Amino acid sequence: MDILIYNVHFFKSKINYVNKKLIPRVLVVDNDPIFYKLLSEKLSREGILFKCVKNAKMAIYEVGINIPDLIITDILLPGLNGFELIKELKDEFNTTNLEYLVVSNYGENRIVYDIDFLNTLGIRKYLIKSNYTTNELIKEIKKSINECKKNPLKQ
């Protein structure tokens, strides 16, 4: 099964409002079961609509059904890697307003600190998993969602 964990409200409608309040939708792409279990528990508590999938192929399928506000992706994935996933989404769908947050233990310095490269792909931030607690990651996710609303990247 490729869909691992999801918040059922993600599927109900393309309009993500709860009590007239816009609720962000997040797609998490990661094949680490411990990571997505911890992250999904925290996202649920924060009231963020989310879905977790374990590979790029399933992420592409999910974006085709319902474009989220933010995609959190690992780089090291089975099949397409995270960078290839982002490029595929840009080529296949109208995702000009879609933002990406990379959370990975793959942390090659020349990529992590190449701001121009990250911006061309629409990557809001590149975080090294092992450097953050789950609570710190949730803060970064919430910050990215708020920044996306206020100041979308030009693509």
C-alpha cells in the first residue's frame, strides 16, 4: 500500500475550509515509517490537513487528484528522487504556486547551500532531518505555510 497515513479531511473537497477558516493541505513524501508516523501525529494535533505517501510515483498521483499547498519531501526515495519528483510535478501539472520543503538526511553542502538552485525548483527550505526535533520541524512547516501565503515564490 503506497498511501501510508492520511487525514481523511484531505479527500473531502478541493476547498479546504473548516468553520470558514482556510486550512493548509500538506503532502508528505518520505519512505521512513518512523519519520512519517511522528510527523503525522504532530500535524494532526496542529490541525493541518495532510497525506503521507512513500514514493514519488504516489506523490505525482496525489497531486493530480488534489494539489496541496505544500509538499514536504525527502531526497532519497525509491524510484524518482525528491529533486526529480519536483521537476516532474512542475513539468506535468500547473504547480506554479506549489511550494516545497525538503526534509532529508541527504545533506551535500553544495546542494543545501545553493540558494539559486533551490529557488529555481521552488524549494522553500532544505532541512537536515537529524538536526531537528519533530517539534522544531512542525514549527518550520508552519512557518513555511505562513510564508507561502504571504510571499509566494515566483516561478
